[in-house]
Amino acid sequence: MSAALPAYYSRLKPFRGLFDQATPILTYHKLGTRPGRVRLKGMYLGTRLFQQQMRELRDAGFSSGTLCDWNRASKKKIIITFDDGCVNVLRHGLKPLESAGFNAIQFLPADFIGKRNEWDVALGEAPEVIMDADQVREWISAGHEIGSHTLTHPYLTRIPPERARNEIADSRKKLEDLFGRAVEHFCYPFGDWNQQVRDMVAEAGYRTACTTDPGVNRPEDSAFSLKRFTARYPTRNLKNMLSWIRDGFGG
């Protein structure tokens, strides 16, 4: 990844050349208005900015791919992912995705379906409601996919290996039993993984696993350490604000 690139994805312009070289994957967490008591503000993306990002990618000729074809050489493909299954993604994400003609995958912590993000709350973050089973089915009916984000969203390298193995394998079975469809893709909670954890994911029968490491994905890369750019609002400095206004994002 070029040192000149921003650390996060806010708009296409700085990434256009890189996205033509290999498969880009974007990741989102929460959409909509950010609550007041939030430590990691970048985990929230305003609805208007999300709409702008989807529209810009569509207008630039991008179409959405799936994780099943991440390594097939094809320009103008982008993969859209969401971590955690927050209700605000269902509420604010379906229409912009539909308008752009994009599909996406939602990584779900299986034991928290219909509950809230206790792993965030334990770290001092604001609570958010996780989609219940009917809402997940609504997401699927809209043409989108689901993947596993473990059972309870732990740091997989910090728990005993046997528990990590259960988190990885049992979450897949639980989601498949609940929704009656194959769950083939995995996402490491907190982006926390190592070689041992990666091997567990492969042994559990998944086809891919996503990290939070930034970059694009080439055919020779491992399917179990896919890189993603986290999408968020731009850094609040004068240079970025003037650039956004000049390029039509400030209106």
C-alpha cells in the first residue's frame, strides 16, 4: 500500500489507481447519527456520506462482487462488508445499496442476534441493537449475504485454543441452522488473528476470512487473510475539507 494513501476510505479519488490493480474490500460497522457517548467515532458513518460513497462508486463504473469471487481478475469490482449486524445498518443501508445496485455481506456474532453489542459496551462504547432473526432474514431477502463473526465477538488470540475453535466452528453451525443457508465466510473480531487462528478458520470449512488490515487483494494472496479498507468520514482538517468541497462532497 502506498504511503501516500489515507489510512481510511472516505472517497474514491485517492484510491482509484490502487482499486484498478486488485480486488478492494470496504468494511463498515454502524450507519446513521452517532450517539454522544462514543469513544471510537470512526465506527459510525453518517447516512448521507454512505449514500455519497455508494453513488460515487456506481457512477465510476464499479459493481459489487462477492467474497466467493474475490480472486477472479476483474476490474471495477468492489466488495462491501459490514461487521457486527447492527440494526442501524438495516435501517440506513438497504436503500443506498439498492440504489447503487450493490450487494453486501453482514458478519454476525451468532450469540448476540436480537441483543446488543456487549463487547463494545464492555470497552466503554455506546450500546447498539443487533438485528434479530427476522431482521437478518429481511437483509437476506434484499439480496445480501451473511457470514460469521464468531459466537461472542472475543479476541481470538487471547482465549484458549479450544474455545477459539468453538467460537469459529459453532457460530457457523448456529447461523446455518437458524437461517437455512450455507455460511462460507468469516471475519476476525477486532481484526485479531494469527496463523493458528487462521488455520482453525480453514479447518472449520469456511472459504474466506476477512481482517482489518488495509490493502487490496491479489489472486496470490491467502483467502484467509483478506485485507479491507475501513470506510469512515474524512479527517477534519482544512486541506481535506477544501478538497471535499472542490470535488462536490460538501454540498
